Amino acid sequence: MWNALKAAAEAGRDRVILDLFEADESRAETFSVTALDLLFDYSKTQIDAATLDVLLDLAKAAEVEARRDAMVFGRVINETEGRAVLHTALRNLDGEAIEVDGQDVMPGVLETLSRMETLAQDVRASDVTDVVNIGIGGSDLGPAMAYLALSPYRDGPRCHFVSNVDAADISDTLRGCDPATTLFIVASKTFTTIETMTNARTARAWLQDNGVEPDGRFIALSSNAEAAADWGIPRDRVFGFEDWVGGRYSIWGPIGLSLMLAIGPDAFRAFLRGAQSMDRHFRSAELHENMPVLLALVGIWHNQGLNHATRAVLPYDNRLSRLPAYLQQLEMESNGKSVAMDGSDLPVNSGSVVWGEPGTNGQHAFYQLIHQGTRVIPCEFMVAAEGHEPELRHHHDLLIANCLAQSEALMRGRSLDEARALMAAKGLNGDELERQARHRVFPGNRPSTTLMMPKMTPEMLGEIIALYEHRVFVEGVILGINSFDQWGVELGKELATSLGPLVSGDASADDKDASTRALLDYVHRYS
Ligand code: F6P
């Protein structure tokens, strides 16, 4: 099946996007899809009808629909860890039964949601002013991203997110908190992650040093209630989830508690409802009208087809500043794998390098390379029709204008003749005109997609995050990999553990390589 993609890529590599629009008046409609209130426009790419057929054939050959059903019905699709994958159950608000090993998981899910809501109401009505979520990776990025994204909906305590084992993170955070009114959430699926446990111990010591009894000041979000209890957090303050919720897919359950505290249980439910609506779309729409499927296929076209290794995610929404980081974990931890589910080598590139920043800031930083660099970087723009500051509508109009201008500029470019005309208009001529003109050429024909949304509400954020989750799933199915394990993070963790005593000087570094020994010597000389 990859041969067909290769052939399509050869045929389409130099296709001129502007010509595609010229030849087909309805291209913008044909190569876009709407779902819920979202519009995903992928017409500014080199994809034509034949390419789309090849891409859809990939999805069919990989049996995306059957795999999707296997996921949402609780089959063990995470084969390397022997687990079901059921983050969708966390937003299955109607409670329709989902069985794992013959047991309906929904009563447990809904009970935990209701316990979270009771706690959120109590905390929001109490004198707690600050909540510190201590977690890393999936136990941090989701709530941290959503807390920022939904700041217009916040009416609860201030939340802070401490993730890095660098003492700077917790020190800077605690400096702004009052020990008497600060609540700590220790968020860790395993309750063993070294960064989180180190930060949690430092937080406990901070309370004690300030004369505050830590009991009642900690809540745990974890699948490992026993370890949380051993740490001193009683079971009624532990909010558990099962091993079928992967860390990077966990914002919908207890890991979302800080968000619920900030925006309230009703808005949190709206967030879940948005995701549930996207789940319904993903489960029912035909492949060619299925937004997550199309997002994934466009990604495969650019990465596995045209060999564009990176993809820029460019939200024109300042409050989505953590979205690229969130998507980095979601996509790169899920699909950054070179071995297929059956143990064979992947015959094509693994998932993309995802990176980005909100617009318009990125325009004044790295867009230069996107427009004129030698590599093509497919761009994924997103923008809402409406902002949250109606009194400053002119800002939002400018924001949208910039977003649309960038995708147009990438596609259109500026030819040498146009650049020459510009230089001539500035009064240049001869060699100098020629030299200056060349610097002002934009190659153009650079692909981008645009995701439009009405407004970034809690429900909308739920839709978008679920959209990306399913995009990752579809890409993983087509690549034939397991998107739900992350063995690639293990080796570094093991080595860090063994290096600890070497850094503190309590063990010899003799069996380390020469570079590592020299780096350790440097540390010992200067510390
Ligand atoms: O090291 C990677 C990872 O396992 C992620 O997958 C996970 O989100 C993160 O660490 C944190 O894990 P935990 O929630 O168990 O502390």
C-alpha cells in the first residue's frame, strides 16, 4: 500500500496549488470538511482527487474503522502492555455500557466524576486560594494547557503547574503561595515518577517548615491508590483511574481536577461533552467526511508521502500557547516509533516532529524559515471566528487577517519578476536590482491547512483535543504501530537513576564513557 502513496507523491510533489484552485472552482468546498461547528480546510495542499483516493485506500487497508470500534468497545488494542484504550469512556456522559473483561466500566467512571465534582464544589467554596498541580507529561500538559486556554471561564482558585525536577519550578511557584491557603494535587498515574515524587516531598516539607500540617492539604490523582496511601494520602482523597487511560489521554478524568477546580464542574462537563460529540462524529462519519481521519491523512501525505519531517501547529489564539507542547506529547510519544505492532521495522517515516507557537508571535520569530527556508514545513493554522474580548474586536479582526494572510502567502509566494518590479518601484536598477530582488522571492506553493472554530469555549476545546487524539489514533493504525505505549522513554529514566549517585559523588564513574566522565568531572569541579 505504501507503493501507491510513493507513486502519488512522485506525481504530486510539484503540483502547483494555485493551479488546482484555477482548475476547480469548488476546490475549497471539496477539500474541506465540517464537523460539529468546526471547519477543516485542506485545500491549500497538493492533494487532488486521485491523491485523496490513495490516502483513503490506506485508511481502508489498515481497517481504521474496525480498529476504532475495537478501541471504543474496550478491546485490548495496546498489545505491548496488554491493555484496553478507553479514554473515550471518561467522556461517555450518558453512561452507555462499555465492558473490559466482561465488566461495565461506566459506573466507576461516573462515580469518580461525581466525587470530583463534590470535591470541586467544596474547594471552590472554601478559603483555598491556590492549587498546585504537581505532575509531569500527561499529568501536567493537559490541565496546564486547558487552564490557559479557558482562562475566560475561570472563577475558582488560582492553579499552578509544577512539573520540572529543576528546583526552580517549585521554588518559583511556592514563592507566590500562602501555605495556609494552598492545596496540592499530586498527579501521577503510576505514583512513582521521580520528578513528581521529588516535588511532592518538597511541597510537604514547605508546609511543615511554615507550620502547616500537611494532612488534608494533599490530593492524589493516580491509578496506584496503594502507593498514594503509603505516601500519606488517605483513600478518600485519592481519585483513581484505570490502566486503560494512557497518561497523555488522561485530561478527561481525575487528571483534569485542577481544570475543574478552576472553571467549575459545569464547564468541565461542557468540556467533556465537546469531546463526546467529536467521539460520535469519529464513530459515525464516513471516512471521506471524517475530520480526524482527514487530518491524519493530510499528515501522512506530508510526512510519509512527501517526506516533510516536521509540522508546525500555529494556533492564532494566545491562550493556546501550551497547545503545541501538549500535542508534542500526544503525537510524538504516541507515534514516535520505528517498530510496527508485529515487531517488524516500519517501512516509512514514523510520526512527525510537531512544534509551534501562537500567531502572531511566531510570525516575528520563525516564519522567515517557513516562508523562505530550503525545507518545506506544512503548517496547521487554527483560529476562532470570535474572541472573548468583544470590546476589542479590532484586535481579533487583525488576528484573523494575519492567520489567513499567512496561509495565502505560503501558497502564493512572490515570483522573481514580482520582486524585480518591487525593487524597480523603489528606484533600484541593474545588478543591485537583481541582487536585492532575489532576497525578496518567496517560493510559494507551500502547503497549509486551517482549522476554523466559532469560539474557544470549554466545549470547543473538548472537541479539538478529541479531534487530535483521534487523528493520532488513525495515523498510528495506518502506520501499524502501537500508539499507546512509550517504551522509548525508559532507557533515559534508567540511566538517570544510575547516574544520580555519580553526580553526588557517591559512586565511581569508572564504567562510564569518556564523555560522560568528563562532564561529571566538570560538575564536581564547579559544585
Ligand atoms: O515518561 C513518560 C511518562 O510515562 C508519560 O507517558 C506520562 O504522561 C508521564 O511519564 C508521567 O507519568 P505519571 O503520570 O505516571 O507520573
